Amino acid sequence: MPTQCISEHRLSVMALAFSSLFSIPAFAEGEADDKLPHIEVSGERSHYDPRPGKVSTATRTAADLRDVPQTVNSVNMEDAASYGAQTMAGALAGVPGVTNNSDTRFDSFKIRGFSSAGDVFLDGIRDDAQYVRSLGNIERIEILKGPAAVLYGRGSGGGVINRISKQPGADVQSSLKLFAGSYSRLGFAADVNKVLSEQWAMRINAGREHANSFRDDVNSARQYIAPSLKWDDGRTSWLLQAEFSEFDRTPDRGMPAWRRNAGSPYQLPPAGRATTYGVPERDYIKDSMLYLRSTLEQRIDQDWKLRYTLGMLHLNSIFDNTFATNLEGANHSMVRRARWQQNMHQRNWQNNLELEGRAMTGAVRHDMLFGAEYSVERRQPTLYSRAPAGSVSLLNPSKAPDALAPPALFSNSLHRADGIALYAQDQLTLSSQWKMLAGVRWDRFAVDSTSRMGAGARAERTTSALSPRMGLVWSPLAEHSFYASYSKSFIPSGGADTVNLDTGASTVSNNALQPQSSRQFEVGVKSDWLEKKISTTLSVFQLDLYNRRTLISSNPNLFVTSGLERNRGIELSVDGQVAPSWFIRSGFAVQRSRIVDAPRCNRCATPDLQGKRSTGISGANGSLFVSYAPALGFFGEAGLVYEGSRYADVANRLDLPAYTRWDGKVGYRLPKLELTLAVTNLTNRQYYASSTAVTQIMPGAPRSVLLSAAYKF
């Protein structure tokens, strides 16, 4: 990767932000620390608890997990960061039913078998841009399983991933963390919270790190800063948040599988797991992201409040990437490569106005939410064609740049999407044993795509849809809640993982297709055990993607909506405190994801998809971690992440083997200082973590060590 030096003025901005944090109290009257009331937390929860307590993603309100008739998982970022997880792919490893499908350019996941690349949110605001997200300003990640269009609009239906950001407050402890690890990893993370007055509080998160990789000639540099300011006088609150991040890295699309000739079966990559096929002197990716958010909340009375949220995302992402596309030569000993270049600019604006409150109708209590949403997304990718990049050896590839002409301009388009939505939700407490959740959302989603080349071809499409959700919770015993739910989602033309419509003449029919839709039926039981110290969730689900787009035989560029893809599964999670100072966090999923119905396409690369397993989806996955975590002194943890076998491509031509990865950490905790030594892949197991094609298979990292020291004040 070319040297991507961080300019001095950006470092100065970080320094200025930190220094200003301590100078701002000048505008506050008197000593703030004495005026802000001290908050004490009562109850049986330990100083460490892997359970989130309340979640917001499922209902857009603070809700108890027991009252949500869908499966919700929560990942504490402090736990994930202790092992060095710096991306969502690392943080979500082992979450049951979640599959990493990330590309070297952006985050991508499948939830319960279906793509959720466009179903990523930040504090409930859609964040569907293509980039690798920073997690330094994230408190936890919540994963809602199943269709969620009733509150979040269009989506694949597998679920949504919502990052919950860190916010200023009276009970937030500041910290400074230094860390160093394998492959020359070195960095810091600072989290500084300051109470300014009775009403004002401020928080700044910032960090920077550099790392090489177990992969040859791959390195990265990341920096971020995220200031936030909050006003709260008990009746009105206003939260202002900003986040700026940069991520420079060498692109790495993994390794190609091998086969002796075009008719023979594929085999796992024969090269060593450090082997790369790019041109490090030339290849690079750089993401620059600015996110601004404002949340204004006004309490009307003791039962009702009004909330307005504004989010603005600006992303610039550029890359020059050389990667493997196929095999050639005698015994397929050579790798054919191609080269992509892209400059991509995206701007998102989202407005949400919500009214939240409660009312009684006789003996029935209603916790209600009414909302209106307006969003604008503008995406402008400039793409340069896949010019040949020269072939290299499969086992010992050259890293020298080729002498071929640079890629030529292939496409330059402007995509705009305007969304309008109205939604309503009611959580009804019918009696001490029965609760109901009902909601509906209306969406109007309009996409306009224009080519900026040639005659300026244009395509437009407007889709309207209703998305319902219904759930019932029965609690015959105080510790156990049985539930059943139904939910539905839609994927409009031009609004899947990214906003865009095809503008070519042969694809006009594709844009006119009806939306793909998903529906889920789920039943389960949520329980508390050992005086509410342990919580479990057991769920059974069927999730269907219908109106599935499938290629037709008359023209391999045209689709019809006649397919059906189905996933059936069982999930179990167990979290909480098993004994004094001993904790468990775990989850496991067993699922069967198949293409149930797909018309035959004789001119396609894969003529018959019916009966094929869904790409990249294993039959089982999950994790189990057991922790010894006293308030002070020595602590430790050991656990495993399991991923079953899964196919690398839609044709099911290569099966990536199952693996179990063992992780662990030990440390010592003082009142203000914590030292941690974490090891990922303790047994140095060789495995394959993910794939996006049979030519792009990513090996898992070997044994990695991270040493960190955190000072809290």
C-alpha cells in the first residue's frame, strides 16, 4: 500500500479537541461535579453482566428483552475489543445465525441466511454506505433477527444490525487505553467524559492504530474522533454527536480455490495462508467518513414525549485493487488477475419524528410509538473497467506491478433515493400474563439513476409497501415468557444492499419487477433462572424470501420474480452469572437454508439452483465463553467460536470446512488500572473465515496476541 501519512493538521484537530474538553467548563457556572445528582444503580446485577438489561433496536424504545417477541442478540464492545476486534466482522464472530460475508471494501453480513449488507444502522439511523466501520465510539451492537421493516423500512428480512454509540452522562467513567499486539499492531483509544454543569455533559472518544497482517504485504492505519455534547434539564434533552474516521488499508480479497481443469471439482486453496495476489506498491483503499447526528427530545407530560432525530452521513471511498479472477496455464498453476478502480461519494440525510407515550383503555395499558420518516440518499460511484493485470504463479505470485495500460472509465452514475414513511406501534399489556406487540409501516421509496456517460441513460422506479408485525407474549410464570410472532419486509428495485438502478437498455425489465419480500414466523421462550442471574432464549423460526429474483433462460441478463429461498432453524442463547464472579455468554444456531424454488436458466453459469444450499451459510454456528470476573484482582476468560461447513458459491462447487477457534484472556484489575493479555486462536488452527467467490476465499488469522493497559479516571 502506498504510504498514506496522516497530515499534521488532523493530529492537531485531535489535540485541540482534547484540550478544549477541559476548557469548556469555563462557560458553566460553578463546579459542575457537585451540582449534578449522583446516580446509584440498585438491584442484583453484578459489576459485570453480559446481558444488556434493556434493548432499543426491537421497538425503538427501551424495552425488556423478555417483552420482545423476536430474538435479539447484543454484543458488548468492551468484551470484543479486549480481543482486539476492530471491525464488525471481528465483533460479530460467533453470534448465532450471523455469517460474515464482508468484502475487503465494506462490511457485509447474512442474518439467518439472507444478506443484511444494507441493513446496518447507527442509533436507529440507516447506515447502508459501503465502507468498513469504526467501532471505537460504539457501546454495544444489537442484532434483531428477522424482518424489521415495520420500524426500519426496506431490508432483506434476515434482520438488522444496530450500533449503539457512546453518550455523555453523569455515571460514565473516563479511560485511556494503550495496546500492542501481533503483526506490529500498536495504538491507543481514549474515552473522556466530562460533566459541565447540572444540564450539560460532554464526551470525546478518539483513537489511532497501525497494524500489519499475517497476510503478505497487507497493512492498515485507522484514526477516529467522536465528540458528543448533551443538554438535559429533566424535561428537554438535546444530544449532538459527530464522528470522523479514516481507514487506509491494503485491499485483500483472499485466495483462489484450485482445480486441475475446467471440468474437475474445486479444492481448497493450495497456497500458504499468507499468500496474496495483489500489487502492494499500487493497491490501496481509503475510506473517509463524517457522521453528524442530532437528537432533540421534549417531554410533553409524564406519559408522552416527542423526539426528532436528524442524521447526516458523508462518505468518500476510493480504491485501486488487483485481485484473482480465474486459473489458467498447465494444471491451472497460474492465476489470472484483474484490476478495479473506483471513486465513490455518498451522502445520506435522514429525518425521524416520533411520538412516544402510554395510555390506558380500561384495564389494558398501551405503550405506543408513532413515527414519520423522510430520507435522501445520493450515491455517485465512478468505476474504471476490469483491465487485465497480468497473470502470476498460484503458489509464488509476483508482487511487481504490470506494464499494462491503466483501466479505462467504465461507468459514472448518479443514484438518488427519496424515502417517505409513516409507522405506528402498540405494545399492549392485556393482563399480568399476556402482552401483545402490533405495528405497521407504510413506505414510499423512489429511486432515480442517471448515467453521466454517453447519452445519459436514465431509470426511475417508485415502490410503495405496507410492512406489518404482530407478536404475542404469554408469561404463565414470572420467570418464563412464551412468544409467537409474524413479521414481513420488502426489497424494492434499486434499494437492496446499495441504492442503484440499472440504466442499460437490456435491464429495463429488471427495474420494473415487483419487490422481493420476506416473511418470518417465530416461536420461542425467554426465561430467567437462579433469581434472574441467568437468562436464556430458545427460538424456532421459518424465514422465507419470496418473489426471489431468478435469471430466465431466454436472456441471461433478465430476471423474473418467481423464486423462493427458505431458512428454518433453532437458536439458543444462555447469558448471565452462574456463580459468584463467574459468568457465561453463549449462543448456538442450527439452520437449514435452501433455494426451494428457482426456474432453470440454461444459458446461465449455474443452470439449476433449485435445492442448492444458500451461499456461505453453515448448518450450525455459535460461541461459548466462560469468564471469571471479580471486581478487583486477577480475572480470566476462555471460550470458543464455532462455524460449520458452508459453500463458497451459489453453485455449491466448494465446501469450506467447519472449524472451532479457541480464544482466551487473563488480566489483573486495580481500582483505576487494568492489564489484559488476550490470545485469539490459541491452538493456531488453520481455517477459512469467509468467502465472496471461489476465487476470493479469506483464511483465518493464526494465533494472535494483544496486550492492553487501560487507565480509568
